[in-house]
Amino acid sequence: MNLAQVRTPKNLLAAAILILALALPFLVGQNLYLLTVLVLMLIFIIYSSAWNFLTFSGQGSLGHAAFLGLGGYAASLATVRLGLPPLLTLVLGGLFSAFIGILIGITCVRLREWFLAMVTFGFAVIIQTLVVSQLAPVTGGWDGFAVQKIVPTTIPGYLVLEYYVVFLIAVLVLVLFYLLLRSRIGLALAAIRENETEARAAGINPVPFKLFAFGLSAFVSGIAGGLEIFHFGYITPEIFGIDLSFWPIIYSITGGLGTLAGPVIGTIVVTLLWDGLNVLGLTYGRFIIIGVLLVLIIIFLPRGLVSLPEEIGKKWGRKGK
Amino acid sequence: MDGGIAVLGQVAFWGLYSGCIYILLATGLNLIFGVMKVVNFAHGEFLMLGTYITFFFFVISGFNPYLLLFLSIPILIGAGIIVERLCFRPILGTGKLNEIFISLGLIYIFQNGVAMVFTDEWRSMKSPFADLTIGIGPIQLPLDYIIIVVITAIILVGLSVFLDRTTTGKAIRASSQNRKGAMLMGINVERMDMLTFGIGAGLAGAAGTLWAVSGQVFNPYMGSVPAIKGFAIIILGGLGSIPGAIIGGLAIGMVENFTAFFLGGSWKDAISFILLIVVLLVRPTGLFGEAGE
């Protein structure tokens, strides 16, 4: 790879965003509200990228909060009951989530779009019910329980440190997805997504690849769940809520489905819009604005904000002629 | 012992009643799916709109709430037609996931639009017959529940007469059986899409009125779970089959109420999905579903 190839506008843009993200805590300074927004934004970038990875294999999920919550509960229970450090239990939570994810994946590999959407949605409802009823002695039921934070609050400037920890994990996740999608695994997933029968004919067995995508997506979602809990310092069954299943979908579609940058851009844009509208005092109005935005994007910009420059270019080119 | 049977009978009747709501939702979803091959996950928002229309006009007019069916159904038919024209027609045939995603946007718009007007607190209303019960053997049945079962039956019979006997109904069935063929016979399938979507929304509106009249609580966010259960029902009963929707709706209503009775109320929602997952494990295309679309 020579330098000319590396210095594409895309890569330069990515590098600029990376440097900006690294410098952000210094720009924001001691504004704790903005730092919290940024940390949550990063956590949701991880989570929506995980959801989006599933769509690379042609699968989709309406209940990804199940994996977010499973990771969160496994990680926080391991921290509280076994006294393990959060950075270790994050991985444990992810692994537990991946294990359950593969079990669900096994039931799902044979199912078509709507059926898959139903099963994943139902699964989140079932898990939440289990957590608040039969498992309540362990999980604290609807009340939940307190957990320590990822960086102890006694350390000065802990929120800045937390930002960098989450940032590092987000970058690692994105690099992992990038490398995977460029590898033979990524090619196989694309073949399965485009036409499963033809992929089979080409000698690709879709089942292990689909399970891998499900497991990895659940693993990363579980890590995002752990991060969210260790950020708030408290866990309740609301983590399985329908809203938390829908957010990664909204972020990914807004940014651009099936692209690596889509969930990142979508999360940033929608989160900023969301918190901006909140500052303006539009509690319900912001949901409506997001809903309208979603409908408009699906109809008029089906490939998301990522494709916006290209679409504008097309329009201008046509006018020029 | 006699008391035990009475309680079980009561639970079965609750099942029948909640089954009625599910049947109306599932039949509407099924009609829409049959003609357009589209799944509207925002269908529960029509149910929610139905409850609020009933609530609003009941409070300002004081009419018998059952009469408000004649208001909620037409309004929702109109709403359904508008939603189809503006949101679903542009994405028809662009990929199966898009319709799920566009429903998400609609869910947000409807839920919070209503929340802006009525706030998001739980509400309920009292039917004028709320205190009347009818005794059948050892079982005491609330009059409202009996009326609701009868009204559901009347609506379903009316719908089947419409579909079987009228020209428009036949055109809808033709578009559902073979879209291209129907087009070649001079049927305006896009108009049928709009009409079917409207009828589906109207059925959900009727379910909304019945929900409110029965004294169940509602808030702007109540629609999602019943609608997704309605979809679970049509997967169980077979996509596109109306008798399947009726049997599936009754089955889910019964199973839910017996589970809530034996295992506790928190399992009421989860059980229908457990049932769905078990069925899909055995038969990936649903109980009566066909292998194709």
C-alpha cells in the first residue's frame, strides 16, 4: 500500500475525526453534562455498530436490548458478587451475551425477516420478565442494584478518564469490524446477504457465518451494556426496554445501513439533535421530529446520511448538464 | 370444587374477551399483509388512537361509548389511508426491512403526538354498564365483556360478507391472491392497497374502542405490545389466513390469561412469545403457513 492510496479523502476525514475525538475532553473542559453526553454517545456508537454488524449477514434484530441487558447484568453481577474489576467483568458480560446470542441465533438461522424480528423482539420481553420475576432474588427485580463505576469517582477528573477508556474500546471495536469485513469472512457474509441460495451454491455454508455474526454482535452489545451500567453506576431491568432496542436501528438507518461509518455518523447526529431539542424543552416533540426524520430518510435517502454528499453531487451534476 | 370451576370459567371468559381485541388486530394485519405483503409494526398505534378517540368523545359528549364505534372506525380508516399513501406506498418493494423501520418512525410520531395532547399518564373510562353482571351457572360475567364478544362477532361477519359478496371485497381478495393477475383484470391494486390498509386500521380502531369501554387502562405507549402479539398470532395462524387469525387470537387470549392466573401477571406478555418461539423452532413458516411468501 503506497502513500497515495492511504491519503484518500475518506481516510483523512477519519483521521481528522479521530484527532478531534481525542482532543474533545480538553475543549469541553470541566463541563460534566457535555462529557456525559459524549461518553453515552460513544457507548451507543459501540452498540449501534454491533447491531449494524448483524445486518451485514442479512439478519436483523428488533430486540437487541436483550443482549445489551444480558451483558450489563452479567458484568455488574460478577462485579458485585465476585468482587472482580469492571474492566474484566465487561469481557465476561460480553461473553455471556455472546453465548446466549448464539443460542438464539441457532433458532433464528432458518427464519425470514419478519419472523426473525418477532423472535428477537419476543426474546427481549421474555428475558425482562425472567429478570423481574423468577430471577428477582438475584437481580433485585424492578428496583435493580447499585454497581461501582468503571473509573472510581474518587480519582479527580474521572469522567475524562472514563471518556478515554470508552473511546479506546469504541476504536478497537470499529477496527475489528473493519478488518473482519475486509477479510474472507466479510466476503462470505456479503454473499449470504445478497443471495443465500447462490452463496450455498458457491460452497459457503451460511449457518456458521450467520451464527458468528449473531455471536459477535451480541458480544459487542454486551460490552456496550456493561459500559453503560458502569457509567451510570446502577442497573435496572429498564435496560431491556423497547426503546433501547429501537435506538441502534434509528442510529444505523439515519447514518446509513450496511456501512461501517453509518452507525457512527447516525449516533453522533441523532444524539446531538436529541440533546439539542431537549435543551429547547421539546420533551415529546423531539420524538416526533426523530420519527419524521426516520420516515423521510427511509423514503428519500435510503442509504442514509453517509450517501448525502454523493446524492447532492448527483443532483448538481444533473443541473450542470 | 364448584368455586374452582367458576374461577376457571371466569379466566376462560377473560381469555375470550382479550382474544377479541387480538382477533381484531390480527385480522387487520393479516388483510394488509395479504394484499400488500407489508407488515405494519405501527398497527398498535391505531389501537391506541382508537382508545383516545373514544375517551375524548366520551368525555366531551357523554354518549354511550359503544356508539362511538361509529366514530372511531371511520376516523381510523381515514388515518390508515393517509399513512398508506404517504409512508408505505413509496417504499413498497424496496426491501422487507424498510417497512419495519418505517413503522418505527410512525410509532414514535403517533405515540408522542398523542402524549403531547393528552400527556402520558395512564387513563381509563367507565362504561355505563360497568356494574352489571349476568350469571351463567356459577359464573358471573360482566355485561360489557359479553357485548364486546358479540360486537367482535358482528364486525367479523360484516367483514366476511363484505369480502365475499361485494365487488370491492372481491377485488381486494383478488389482489391478495395474485397481484399481477388482478392488475390485468383491470383492478386498481394501488387503490386496493389504500382501502385494505384503511380497513385494517379501522379494525384496530374498533379494538381500541372496545379496549377503552372494557375499563382497561391505556396510555400513549400501550399499543406496541398488543400489535406485536397480533403479528405473533398471524405467524402462528399462518400469514394471510383469516380463520387462522381468529383461532390464533383466541388461543393467545386463553393461554395468556391462564398463564397470568397460574404463574403471575408478569408472565402475561412473555408467554405468547415463548409460544411463538417454540412453534417457529418446530415449523419455521408458522403453524398453517405455506413454504413460499
